[in-house]
Amino acid sequence: MVLLKQKKIAVILLSSSLALGLGSLISVQLSHASSLTPDESAIENVISQALNSEYQMPVLSDATYASLTTLTSSPTESATANTHVQSAIDKRNEIESQLYSGNPLTLKQEQVQLAFKAQKNGKTRGLGGGVGNITYNQLNVEGDTAQVIAVADVWSKFEQKSPSGGWNVYEPNNKLIINETLTKDSSGTWKITQEQWGFVPGYGP
């Protein structure tokens, strides 16, 4: 999970997103009683992976976090910690490249860098996160283009150093409205090419 300040925890995560209103949602939820088409199934899989990638940010080990945030760390310790962080960033970027294309991919990769950089101040630390239920309100496929509107239950966990030097742990639960445009590439793979995420009214920072 991306970190800065307690009240801004989700702002960085959603820095490329626009706030959406519930009025754009279709009132009738898609029925999954009938089987999905292969394209619909593939699209839902991409959406699920994208959300999980966003909220399941790799958690730095105690040793790595300490080396990143301690001024007295030796050059070797700092280099090892930075190598571990870069490896985590590379893995995340590889996942994102399988889910996104174009400008959304660039923004996601920038957010990954910011997510780890934000922890170097030694005042915040990500402890995990995840995705619960995803309700699909709209899933329209026309040729090689798809439009998805859904609501997702998400959570994150992080700790933040208090002025007294102690650590406070926070575990907010939220609901997101997501609006995605996906395009099928020449290999038949669906990727997100436009993305808007916002909080359901009453949720968020």
C-alpha cells in the first residue's frame, strides 16, 4: 500500500484517478448466474489482478526497512536494501505491464516508485492490503474494446510513527468505484488503456 500521511494514504494510490459519482452506475448488477463469455472472463480476471496488484504492495522485511531508514547503516547494508527494493519494483512493473498499456502503465510504474520512496523517511511503513468483493455493474464488450464499471471492497494496513516516537497501526477499509476501458491487443490479451478510480461517497480519506 502506498504511504505518505495517515489522511493521504489512498491519495497516492489513486493519484492518477478521478473521483467518480454513483450516478454513473447502472442500477442492475450483472448476473453471474449464467456463464461468462471467454472475453468477459478474461476481462474480469484483469480487473481483479489490477486491484490486487495495487493493494498487495510487497512488504519490506524488517532488515530491509531498517537499512533504508537508518542513517547509520553501512554502505553494504544500504546497497543490499536498495537491491531488494529494486527487485520488488521490477517484479511489480512486470505484473503491471501484463495488465496495462499506454499512459496508465506509465502512471502505475511511477506510483510503484513513489510507494517505496515514501517509506524511506522512516515515519511510515506498509504492512499489506487486499481486495474483497468486486461487484460488476457494467461489463460491455464491443469488438476489441470493453468498458467496465464496478465497485470493489479494499483494505490496507500500515503503521505510522507518532510524535512521541511510538508506532500506530492503521487498517482502513474502503469501497472504490472503478471505471476501466480495456483493449484487446494483437495477441488476444486484454489490457487496461484508460482508468478512473474514486471512492464511494462516505469512504476514503
